[in-house]
Amino acid sequence: MLEIDLSSPVPVYDQIKAGLKGL
């Protein structure tokens, strides 16, 4: 499961896309 930082200024979907690229 990808870790989502809700306190981050980066939108959640951008975090998810970045996480998928890192796989």
C-alpha cells in the first residue's frame, strides 16, 4: 500500500503517481 501524507502540500493524486513511478 502506498503511503499518502495528507499533511503534504503535494496533492494526493500527485503523490500516488509519484509512488507508482517508484515501483
